[in-house]
Amino acid sequence: MHLERRDGRLSSGVLETELHRSSAPASAGLGGPEGRATGSLGPQHRASRAAPPDPCPSAEAKQSFRVPEDQSFASFLMERRSHSPFLQAFSPSLTENTPLLRNASQGKGRCVQGLKVTGLFVFVVVCTVSFSLYPDQGKSWQLVAVSQLESYSANLSGHMDSTLLQVDLAGALAAGGPGPENAERVVVEVTWTDAPGSRRRRPQQATQNWTVFLNARRSDRLVVSRTFEVPSRETVSIRIRASLQQTQLVPLLMAHQHLRASVGAQVTAAAAILAGVYALIIFEIVHRTLAAMLGSLAALAALAVMGDRPSLARVVEWIDFETLALLFGMMILVAIFSETGFFDYCAVKAYRLSRGRVWAMTIMLCLVAATLSAFLDNVTTSLLFTPVTIRLCEVLNLDPRHVLIAEVIFTNIGGAATAIGDPPNVIIVSNQELREAGLDFAGFTAHMFVGICFVLLFCVPLLRLLYWNKKLYNKEPSEVVELKHEIHVWRLTAQRISPASREETAVRELLLRKVLALEHLLARRLRTFHRQISREDKNWEANIQELQRKHRISDGALLAKCLLVLGLVILMFFLSSLVPGVHLGLGWIAVLGAIWLLILADIHEFEIILHRVEWATLLFFAALFVLMEALAHLHLIEYVGEQTTLLIKMVPEDRRLAAAIVLVLWVSAAASSLIDNIPFTATMVPVLLSLSRDPEVRLPIPPLMYALALGACLGGNGTLIAASANVVCAGIAEQRGYGFSFLQFFRLGFPMVIVSCTVGMCYLLVVHVVMGWS
């Protein structure tokens, strides 16, 4: 929608054209050259195939929206509000109840809404006060040099309210646990003296040891930490000694910090915070982005109370800007790509290949998405495939939600097939110690690819079984479905206009009037239409010609530029993963590709492109990164790994490998369904390395890593926020009016996790336990 302003007035011709168009604008917002909506995903394409009648109730109402050339737009609105019975009827609701507030309170009583707001506000105030009462606890690093003959000793100042002592070491250290008997190591001894409770009791000393192995070939600095329970409030000392093959000095950095809560209390607080976040999302009490922000605030407040409050710079470091840059760059590419009509063209082609059979088309989309995500990042696959799927479902009058959920599930499954398809696989393959153990890129990919092929053989029939009694077609006529979506997009567009000026306020009110007129028309149509839609499209051969005529490539030159840049970006994705000489991460490649395309496409309305970016999704990821890192500092992930290790050690030795595969896979799947699989995988890799090197266990490391990869990747289908691709797909669908809830995703994703993990478990047991391929 493009409104020209000349001498304080609006062009009446352009305004009348936009208001009487029976389609809604793209959700990107207002603007565009030559008075047209710029989004090819907007409802203007739906109008070409279903062309509903003019939403205004009468010709007189139509005429009332015309703006005279010699009258300002604001004065025109005031005059029409006083003279037009139609506008008088709707004016009070437009001025007193904005759509943002009205949508927030729909379907909820004032009492319940008030309790919710009051409870959340009190919670935020309590967290804010708790966070503000304690200062930032910055780490003070000191240089420590130890050798075979010289050790380091120091007395640490005790704290009356501390129960834990956290010691951090940094240097050329090994990430795993026990190593060979002759491996070089440093031993950290923490000693404390019990304070005498009475004159009869004599002070006693206690010591805890921590062994850290060295890796002289390591070029970067590794930071490891250990928490010691120190019941004493008096004297605490630390001693660091080295066991080396030579007499050279080993430089290390050491920092220590006193904490006020036990490990059990920290894990309990972390579990409660995570449960609260999921409750907010599951019951849709607040938007998932706000839920993640509230969880992050609660976790930071818990760290502050515990005595480990992070600084603002440290919290910012927790955010994975590589992932955010990847999302931002690819969203810009997709936004420009949508202007070419390519998504409409692909939708019609998919319809033609499926010959009008809905399930054939759905399975084809899922398998193509799984194949692409095996070679691309699954987030990139979701960004490219979600708009195509939405347009295809709009053409066929399907409900996009069901198809999108199935598609993103197969995207996560396909991403587990290769070493570059999913971030947990990248973390495992990029570990230097695992490479030295023989877990290379080719072997990992070959092993995982075979397992995922078996998983797909079972998941494709399961998808059909889960949707056996579901009608993918919309139950209502296509005109009614399109009109409902049109109302949603118009209302969303009105909400995004900031009434900062007279003209913007007038435009917003005018859009709200159009929404009310469309709602009036929808009520009439719902009383008129009483027909059923067939389960299959029997006239696909006749319809395909009409669809091909209407949905063509709208800008061939722009399409060529988009394909060129997208091809280069995908090529750089592969090169960055396979060629050591390419020093560009995925985020840099995506951002640079967006800049290339912005230059080639000669984009002038830059704000319109920025409106297409899923800012809520980016903010959700940033809050989620902070939340997960804070939960890791509260020892939640470490606790899960330690309990898994204890369970494996309890199993008899002859069945320990099978038990380890089963436990690691299912614990990884359950944990990845609840928390982000990236920090979980990064924490579990050193835990499993330590387990494999333990002389009491002696398990081969490759089967454990394959179980971890399968569980972390397939467990991402358990919940809506378990995998990045799920959140990206949900964000794009929500912006286009087809958002799906946590429970809608869970009903399909959870059975898929159970079946896929069961198949993956059987595959690993047969290959590694029965066949002995370790």
C-alpha cells in the first residue's frame, strides 16, 4: 500500500484503489512502488484466483471512502465520521479499543486477565529486585606457573554465607576426562578446616582433589571449571601441582569464586525455571518470545542470589550471534526472493507433479525438505521451504499448519543424516579429540546416513497414520478461509503502524474500518455458504492450466539475480564446512549474501524489506541462548550428564555398551526436547569422553557419539522450541497468519520422536552390539 502525500494531502486515486482492493497487503507493512503491495506472499495473489466481492457493504459505503482533492485526509475522516451512519456505528470501537488490546483480551475474562497481568508483574518485580541487590561478579584471573618440582599454593578468603567454591582453570588443557596413565596432568587440591563447634571438638581438615589433563598441542585456550562443596566458613586453601614428563613450567590462568547455594538447590531452581517457561508457552499465557525473556530474567536473578551474577558484557557473550546473523541474512534473501513470484511458481509445479493428490504432494515436500536439510543447515531449509508450502496450501485450499509441522519434522530428521546438517553433528565432528579417536567427517556421515534412511522408512507411514482421520482441506469454503486470513493480515498491518503523526493515525483508523467492514462481510458469507469441499481435487487437470496462467514468474531479471546470489551462498556454505582455507562462518556468509542481493536488486524501499524480517524470532533466539547458558551455569545440564554416567556404571560390564547406547540416546532425546540441543551436546561431549576413558568402564567412544547425535537431532521434534528450525517455521507461519500452537506441534512431533528414536536405537544396537562395529 503506497500513499502519496502532496502538500499535506493524500492522493485520492491511489487511496481509493488500495482501500477497494479485495485483497489484504503483505504482512510486511505499508509501502511499495507505484501504489502496489510489495509482498508476493500477500493476499493479492489469492484475489486473482478467488476474487471475493468488494468487502464494503454497499455502493454508498464505497463512495464514502473517496477523499476529495481539496480536503485533507484527517478532516475528511472527521467529517465522514459525523455524517456517515456506517462510520458512526463503528467509530467508538475504533477509538476506544485498539486491535492490540482487543486481541490480547479476546476469549478471556477480565478477572483472569487481571490475575495474569498482576502475577507476571509481581514476578518480574521480584526478579528485578533480586537481580539488583547483588553486584556483578567479574572473574579475577591470575597467572599460575607450575612444574614437576614447583607447585602453587594460596589461602582463599572465606565467606560466611558461601557453601560452594568454584575454581576455573584456563590454558592448554584437554576437554575430556581420564587419559593414559603417563599423560601429563595438573592436580588441584582444595583444603578447608572445619570450625570448632565447641571447646571439646578439635578442628579437622578435609581435602578434595581435581585432576585436569594437559594437551600441549592445543593452540587455543580451554576453560574448565569445578565446583567444590566447602562446609567450612573459616580457612580455605588451594594447591596446584603438576605431573609432567619434563621439568618445564606450565603456565595456567586460575580464578575462584564463592557461591551461596548448593548444587542441588541450583539444579532445583533451574528445573523450576525451565518448567515455568514451558508452562507459559504450552498454555499460551504469553507469547513464546516474552516467555523466553521472563525465563532468562528468572535465571539471571537466580545466579545473582547464588553469588554468580553475570555482567551485561558477559550476558551478551552468551548470545550466539553466528546463528542470529544466519537467520537475519537468510530472512533478507527470502524477502527479496518472494518479490519474483518464484514461490507461487514452485507451488503450482508441486501441484502438477502430485497430480492433484494431497498426500503425494505432502510426502514429496517432506522428503525434499529432508534431503536438502542433510546438505544445508536445517534452519536455512525452513526459511526457504516455509513460504513455498504456504503458497501451495493457499492454492489448494489446504490448512498450511498440518503440512508445515510435518515438513519441519522431516527437516530435523534429514539434518541428522550428515555431519553438517544439524549443529549437534557439527559440534561432534569438529571436536579435535574425537577426530584423533577416528571419528572423522566421512565415517560419521556414512554411519548416520544409513541410520536416518531406516528412520525415514518408518516415519513416512507413521505420518500418514497420524493424519489418517484428519482432513487437510479447510472445512470452510475457500472464499471464507481467504476472507478470514485477509482480516487477520489487515489487522496485523494496522497494528504495525505507529500513530506518530496525523497521517499515520488516519491511515490506521482507515485500515481498522476496513477490518470491520470485512468482518461484516464475513458474517454474511458464513450465513450464506453451506457446502462441503471434496477430499481430493478431481478437476486438477482443468485447474492446472488456470493456475499456471495466474501464478507466473513476475520478475525474471530479479529471479536470475536471486538464484545467482543464493547459489553462491549455498556454495560458500559447503566450502566453509569442507575447505579449511575458507575463513567465513555461516552467519558471515548469509549477511554478505544479503548485502550482495540488496545491491544487485537495487532496493530503495529498505524499510519494507526490514518489515519482512522475523524480529520476534530473532529476539526469541537471543533470549533462549541466555536462558540455556544460565541454566548451564546452574549445573542443570552437568547434573543430567553426571546422572547418566552413574546409571551406566551401575550396569554389569557385559551389557554396559548396550545400556550406554540406550541411555545416552533416550536421555539426549528427552533433554533436547526440553532444552536447546546445542548447549546440551557441547556439555555431553566431554562427559562421554571422560566416561570412555574411565578404566572402570572402558567403552568405545564412537557408539556413544552416534547415540548422542541421534538423540539430540531427533529429540528436536519433541516440542516447538526444541529445535531452531521449529521456531523459524512457526515464526514465518505466524507472520503470514497461519501460526500453530505448542500443543498442535506436540501432537505430531512427540509420536515421531518415540518412533524415530526407537528405530535409531535398534539400528545402533544391531550395528555396534550385535555386529561389533565399534
